[in-house]
Amino acid sequence: MSVENISRQAINEFVFGGFNTVQNPVVVGVIVLIVYIIVIIANTANICFIVMDKHMHKPMYLFICNLAFVDIVYCTSACPTMIGILVVGYKSISYKPCILQMFLFHASGVMEMFVLSIMAFDRFIAISSPLRYHSILTNVRCVIINIVLWLAASVIIAMLPATLVPLELCYSAVKYMFCDYATVTRATCEDPEPYFNKVSILTSVLTFGTFGFICLSYLNIIIIVVRMSSNSDKKKAVNTCFSHFIVIICYYIPTFIRIVLTRFSVVLTIEERNGLMVGSILGPSLINPFIYCLRTKEIRNKILKIISKFESAEQKGC
């Protein structure tokens, strides 16, 4: 990074250097672009399937719809910048868009955990009280819950820019791929460690708190399933939770790997750090929609109907 102390008034943009050592950046950028496009198309399709089909206006699908929207925001907050750096070579971003990007990235990351947690609670209610499920979780209540979760995530993450905006900037060049909290903190004139320690506490509380809530929900589900006398009921309960369980694994495993590597002070190369970050952003967002497409009967049937219509149209055209 630049060693010159420059006042914030003189720094209007940041220059990213996180991909400077990447070989064949265009190839890497095209791969990221293709995956990003698939993520947007797949998650948008899930949202459209749910919104346009009144039979799918149910609590579970409303939460799936919210998760798809969160994945779109999460990827869009970071991927276009990375693609621009790798493919086009455009490495700079203005200060205000950088702060906005940081806010959206971290807010959607928190929302991912919140949505997975509330979906675990949804599965618990569906299995523990199947007859009262629709009276406990109505569509209106689910919409309110989703709105409250977004507000809560926004308020929590608003603390990040609030602590950084007043600080003086000293560096315009940063060894990162896009604007997150670490990027802006490293660009200030302050010692970053106290800020990183505070955010680390917040991240740990949110990550382990939501994961603990999910584990508690599934522990209760397991107890209920074990007590079931019918094997068909047990199989139905397992199928009900299987998709969500896979999504949880896909999100939390990369997250825990990053936390463990950071806590144990494992020294990573820039390439390793960037690869882990890109994988944790794109991986869950890519897998989630396909898991629900393949595992959710209504969405799967919807896709098969669309495919059959296209095939019928092609046959008539021939």
C-alpha cells in the first residue's frame, strides 16, 4: 500500500491490488462472471416461481424466496467489482460507493445467517406442530419476520460504516478485491487491530449465535423424530429438513474455516485468502437455488412443466 499520508479530502477513490498476482486474470474473471450469471439466473428463477404461483405462497417458500434475494444481494455486492478488476482491468472505486458496497456485503452476509436460522425454526414448527403450523406461521407473519430481520441486519451493520466514516484516510491503494470492512479499515490512518478485534467479537456472536440456534432447533427435531413410531413419518420429517440441512453446511463450513484460520493466525497467501473469500461468496449462493429446485417437489414440478412446454413447442415447430 502507499506509504504517503494523505488527508481524506485528497482520497476520492481506492485502488484494489488483491488480484495483482493472479495469473491469467481474464480467465479467472470469466469463470467468476459465468458463475455469477448462473447465481443470478437461478435465484431469480426461484423467486419468480414462488411469486407467480399462488399455490407456493406458503411460509416455507416465502423464506426460500427471501434467501434467494439475499444470495443475489450478497453476490452482487462483491462480484461485479471483482469481475471488473479481472476482466476489464478497472481497479478503482469511489469512496461513497465503496462504503455502500461494504454495507450491502456485510448486511446481506448477516441476513444469510438470520434467514437460515428462521428457516430452521420453520422446520421445527412444521415437524413439532404440523396441525397448528399454518396458524402459527401465517404468510403475513412470515413477511413481517423477513422485514424485521432485514431491519435488524441493517441496524447491526450500520455500526461498521459509522465507526469508519469519521476516520482520516491515509492510503488509496489496498490489497483487497472489493470494499469490505477490512479494506476501508486498512486504508485509514488508525491502528486497524482494535477495530478488527471489535468486529471479530460481533462476527463471532452472530455466527455462533445463529449456528447455536440452528443446532438447538435441529436437536429438538431429532428428539421428535426419534420418538415417532411410524417409519413413514420419520422419512417425511427427514425429507422436510434435508434441503435446509445441506444449505446450512454449504454456508457455515466455509465461514468456520475462515474463522478458524484467522483465530489460529494461519498465514495465507493473497491467492489463498482471495480464493477462500470468493468461494465463500459464490459457493452457497450457487448451491442454494439448485438444492431447492431439486429437493422441493413444487419447484421441481414447475421446472419440469416449463421444460415440457419448450419441448412441445419445438416439436410443433418441426
